[in-house]
Amino acid sequence: MKTFFQHLLSDVDNQISSKRFITVGAFALIVIAFLLDLAFNIIIAQGLLDIIQSIIWIGLGTTTIEKFSRKEATSPNDNLES
């Protein structure tokens, strides 16, 4: 289970990504709000839910851009001018 969460939160360099951590945390808050509404009829303010949803969309977008815009690593000698 620990390796699953490490893989889920790590970026392309296998480091924990703060963007992914915040996105997963915001998703957990949405799930908690849904369960509170479902089980205990506790209503969360719509504005707060909209803000959390925006955080999730922005987090997913930035991690997607980060993953697919990654360029291949070049050797240090490729940058030297002859």
C-alpha cells in the first residue's frame, strides 16, 4: 500500500510532487464532503466545493502538462558548441 501511494504521488523523476499531493488531498476533501452529505445530511457551502473542484482541475492539468511535456535528457556534451 505504501508503494502504491508513493507511485501515485511521485512525478517523472520519482520525487514526491507537491502538485499531486495537493490534488489528492483536495479530492479526499470532496469525498469527505460527499459522505457527510450522504450519511449525516451535512451540507457544505457550494462556493467551498467549487474552489476545491478548481484546485483538483488545476492540479490534474498541471501534472498532465508536466508529464507529457517532458523532454528526453541530453548528455552534457550535446550543449557544447564546436
